[in-house]
Amino acid sequence: MTETKHPSGAPWRNFYGRFKGKTLRPNQKDYLESDLDALSPGAVSWEENPERTPLDLSAVFDGKPLWLEIGFGGGEHLVHQAQTYPDVGIIGCEPFINGVAMLLGKVRDAGVTNLRVHPGDARDLFDVLPAGSVEKAFLLYPDPWPKKRHHRRRFVTQEHLAPLFQVLKPGAEFRVATDIPDYVRQTLIEVPKAGFDWLAEGPSDWRHPWEDWYSTRYEMKALREKRMPHYMTFRKPS
């Protein structure tokens, strides 16, 4: 019989991608050692929270509306949103520790206090977020996994979208940005299949970024390489 759970009690979840890249600089190691624990949203991992007790978000963000960024890269957009909307609490998920270290440096420089970090798989966070607790979610330039046989590794599959749908509040907005045409196609198939409505009424709705957009290093690379970004806005029905 195939085991479906880890000895910790966690379900077996394949993770594709990198946890670590180049050797961290001394200041990045300092950010991780000094700042990361204080920015935890609470007990997320199966080791810390085997009972999967929901996070007490009122204690974390003092009743502020909750937003979520899935895979924040270097954290440019995440910090920008935290600065622009101080009355919102934002959690960023990112398993790539080099990106987490980059974010922590930006958080320290910006002095934002309404931001928390989960340095791991977003699915573990979905487990412990109360249903209907997230008012806005961002998926910006996710790993494209360009080979056809790897498309099932993309975030825009039901394995990820179904639990995201559960933690979103009715009427919540889900923003997706990508420069990969095939990722756009998969997004427009799978996200509505998960229950979301696509809000575009015409080409301008996906060709132009959102008014509060902050361009990331991934987008700047796409533009340099002449790839067209797509900005797709979905909503969980009320």
C-alpha cells in the first residue's frame, strides 16, 4: 500500500523548484537569523502544528484585512503593497530562501510592520488559514515550467487552486501576472474551473497592469526579452 502521509502526519506533497541558490551573503544570513522568526504568521509547518490549528489572524494583524502573495520572488511587489496599504495585513509565501533573504532586507529598509512571511510551500499555509479569511491574493510571474510534461507542476492546477479558493473570502480578488502565453492559456482554463470568474471585458483589461502595480525584476527581464506580460484578474463569486 502506498504511503500518503509523512511520518510527521503531513500529506506527501511533491515540491518542484529550488529551496536555495547561490551562497548567501553575510548580511542576508543576518536577516534570516535576526528577522525571520519575528515575521512568522504563526505555526504553519506540520512539525509546529500537527493538529493544523487555524492561525489566529486577529492576533497577527489586529483585525486588518488579509492579503496573500504566493511566490514573492525578491519581494519588490510585496513590500510595495505593504507600504501602499498600511491598513492591510499581508502574508508572503516563498520557499526559495535566497528570495526570502532579499525580502527581509527590503522589509528592514522600508520599516513596514504589516507584513508576515511563510518561507515554505503555500499549500501548508492554506491548511491553517481560516476559510474565507483572505480578501486578495497575488500570483505574479510564477515558475513557468515550460516543458509540456511539467505543466502539472504549475501553480495553476486544481491541487493549488482548490485550497486557495477555500481560504479566499467571497468576493475576493485573485491577480495573476505572467509573460508565458501557454501559462496564460492554462490559467484561463484552470482558474475558472476552480470556481473563479474572470473579470476581463476587453483586451485592455489584461494588457495593462493594475493601477497599484509595482514592476518586479522578473517582469523587467520579460520586457527586455520582448515578451508580453498578461495581467489577469479573477474573483471568487460573492
